[in-house]
Amino acid sequence: MKSPGNDLLLLAGKSLTLLIQGAMAFAAGVVALVAVTLPFVQDTIHTEMQTEFGPDITAMPLGAVLGLLAVVCALCVLVFLFFGKLRGIIDTVASGDPFVPENADRLSAMGWIQIAIYALSFVATGAAAFVARWASQFAETSIKGDFDVNVTPVLLILTLFILARVFRHGAAMREDLEGTV
């Protein structure tokens, strides 16, 4: 049996979590920068759009765009936090001691993070549809207004909360066993 310290799956998992966290931090920074800059350049953008598409172009719905950017930034932060919790679990597996109360807490937090991501995805879809309606004046577009309910995130959320209980129970059993030895 391989020792946990040099397990390629754990190394790949840790590397992937770090890569995703880096990408999410970068994306959140870029989105935040755009959101801070946009109010100062919106008039310039509108003038350039009128020059390109004609004087009937309506102004960008700044509030909706900023709202969408805020939701996207929040989603990036939540994904960053999710993979940080996962990396913490990977580290305990690599150290050979995964059944600790901290991992139960991490799994539970991951479940709550997924609930927030799932809820924010509906908000993002609504805001994106509003911005897309505005953008449709530039080109012929087809905008779907349906909201599909995907059960996969719900199953992930349930699995995370169940695993949190399993880890909590396993850690408690180990404490009991250590107390009797």
C-alpha cells in the first residue's frame, strides 16, 4: 500500500485545488476591477456604442451589470472557499489522519457553500437575462427565459452533509476507542 504522503491522486487533487483557487482569486480580482472601473467609463462606452451602432442605442443598465458582476465575484469567492476546504481534507488524508472533527466541519461548510452557489446561480441567471435583453439591440439574439432545476447540485449538497455526519461519527468513535485503550 502506498504511503499517503506520496499518493499521486492526493498530489493531483491538491495541485488541482490550488490551481482552481488561483484561477478564482484572479477572476474575482478582474471582476472586481471591472466593477469598480465601469461607473467611471460608462459614458465613454455609451458614446462609442452610439458611434458604432447609431444614436438609438440605449444606455447600458449599469445597476444590472454591476449586480451581475457582484454575483460573479461572490461565486468566485465561494468556489475559492470550497476548494480551500477540500484541500484541507486532502491534507489530512495525506497525513494519514482523515477522521478528525475538523474534516466533518469542512464537509459541512462545503455543503453550505454549495447551497450558496446554487442559490446565487439563479440570481446570476436572472441578472444575465436582463443584461442580455439590453444587449439584444446590437445583434439578433435568442434569449431563453427558462430556469432549469438541476438535481446534481442538490445531490452533491446532500452527499456533503451526509459525509460530514459520517466523519463526525467516525471521529467520535475513534475518540471513544482511544479512551478505552
